[in-house]
Amino acid sequence: MDKHKKSYTITEMFEIAEPILKATSDAICAIDEKGNRIYANALYETMLKRGNTELVADSKDIYIAGNKKATVVVYHDISEVNRLRRELDKLNQKLRKVETKITFRDIIGKNKALQKVISTAKVAAGTPATIMIRGESGTGKEIFANAIHNASPRRNEKFVKINCSSIPEELLESELFGYKEGAFTGAQRGGKRGLFYEANHGTLFLDEIGDVSARMQVKLLRTLQEKEIMPIGSTEAISINVRIICATNKPLEAMLESGEFREDLYYRLNVFPLAIPPLRERKEDIADVSRYIINKYNDFYERNVQNIDANVIKELQKRDWPGNVRELENVLSRALINLDPDEVNLTSEDVRAAIGEKTELKKQTIEDKLDDFPLQINEAIKMTELHCIKRALNRCDGDKNRAAVDLGIPVRTLYYKCKKLGL
């Protein structure tokens, strides 16, 4: 060992290393064994002056001849990293809102009939049984189908949906079963996978199943029986494992009698029936449903409604809502759009403004019709009966038992009157 080699103090060592320490992008300080600061670079001094800095510190002890002489602390400013992380969290939160899977918690209402349907649907979700959802337009049949899928063992597989009434018959077959390349003029190169194939191991939701043609009913029946599909232009069947949920607001039982719907397909689809009650039969749920809708659309329309006046609920409960929850959603959406962005209260005046034109038109139409009524009492009664029975049958999807209850007459009387009036 060189006896003439100079021995440096810890302070001198930091003075020698200062050009290197100054060049770093981190704040650095050193503390001796007594806790006194013996060195700090310029970035450390700047860091102390910033009150909103978010820091992470790494420390390392320095030993000389086996004795601890100092501790070097390196501070990393992670303010920008945390800001970016918070921005990413906000984006992820918005993305989760878009991608959130619908569950039974999204079906709002304490009505006993609705809760019974939910309980039954939860039981059905755990089975592979085909489910038939019945209900008027706007009652939430698709929401139920989503919730059932996401509560089922297939929840991690695809949920594929198609509205059978929105696609022309000549295209529906290719949409459902797919086709081979060159199967017909205009077929895309490479062919196309049908929705049954896309939903393999998952769930296929056939909405408006009552609008399917007789020819397509045969194809569907074969698929359900054989558990295989035959793409257009193919000679080879493809095995599939698909859970079917279907929905309709059509009177299928009446369509069976008239031959519009195949009986064998009906029993294949109606394994586990669910009937969703209309909103007019569960008006006690309107308050909770309205709050849910307001919370849902506050962000969408950039509004900040926090309170709903009690008179609003009373106003909403006066209506029969033939369009059910969908109609209520539309009315509340219009009310939100018409509000000032800073408004926090939704009033009955806001709701009346959203439905006012429609209400006035309805009142005027009824008055005009009353003026057109015949003066003969018997004829007026006949017209009134005809109108009431038609309205009840439409509301009950052709179910005469339910219609008779709504009309307050025995079902036998309803059948007699329908025959007499030619319904």
C-alpha cells in the first residue's frame, strides 16, 4: 500500500465528484453519520422550492474502512409520471363505462313481479337452457339477455345479438349461417362466418324472433335440433355449441293457431320463458328508474343534475308509458338536453316541456274523436268497446287472459265480444 497516497474526507470526496453529480437529472443530497447535510446539488435546491413535487427517494450508505460515513439520497421527481397515470386512470374509467358488462344490478326496480322475473332469470342463467323473453317494446328484453349471459358459465365468451326484423329475409340466412366464397353473386372473397359461428361457445341473442319467415324457421329448427350449421354454398355441416336467448313482443300463441309460427320451433325456443312486466304495471319503480337514467346521461349530455323534484315523479307516474322504459328514457333525455349545463335540479316544468307537445296533440285528438262519435248510444258503446278491446289486446300482446283482467271482464266474455266484433 502506498503510504504517500492521500486520504480524503467524505466531504472532500463529494467535492471531487461534484461535476459528475451536477450532470445528473436527479436531485441528490448526502448526510453524514450525525445527520448533517454535507452535500446537495442544484436540482435538490430547486426541488425544495417546489411545494407540489411528488418524489421517490433511494438511499445508499457509504462505508470507509468498515465505518459508516454518510448516506446518499437520490430523489426522483415522479410528478409528471403520476399526472400521466391519473390521466390514464380517467381514460380507463371512461373506457370501463363503455365496456361495462350489463348485470342484473343494471335492472332497476323493486316491483314484486319484476323481482320474481329477475330471480327466475338468475336461475336460468346457470343452465344451458334456451330462454324466451317476452315483453312489450321498450321493457328491456336485451338488457335481460345481456345480464343472463354475463351471469352464465359462458360469461367469458362472446355475446352476439341480431334483430331478426331489421334484416331482409334474403340477407338474414347469410348473416346467421355464413357462406362459402362464390356462393352467390356479390359474396365477399374468402366467404363469411355467420353469427352462429361467431357465437360458438357463447350466447346468440335472437331479438324479434316472431318476425322470422316460415322458411327461416325451418333452418333455425334444424340448427337447434342438430346443433350444427350449414353455410350457404357449403356441403359440410359445422358443429356448434351456442346458447340461444330469443325475445319477442309478438303474440306467438295466436301465431301458432294461424300457422304463422311453427309449433315445433316454438317449443324448442320456449324452454325457459320469462315475461317482463310493462312499466305501467310497476309505477312504484319510476322514481328509481328515473334517477338511474339521469345519472347515466349526466356525463353523456354534460349536465350536472343532482336532484329530482318530488313533483317530477308524480308527473311521470301519471302516464301509462306505452313505450315503457325506452320512452321514459327519451323524455328524460330531452329534459336534460334542454337544461342549462349548470342546472342541478330537474323540475316538473322541465319534464312537461319535454312531453308538452305530445300531450297537447293527444288531448286535441281525443276531443276531435269525441265530436265524431255517433249520437246513437248503442253505436257509441260499440265503438268504445271496439277501441278498448283493441287497446287491451295490443298492450297484452294478444294474450286474452291478461287483456280480460285489464278490461275488468271475464275471459269468456272477452272471447264472445271479440267474435261479435270480428276481432
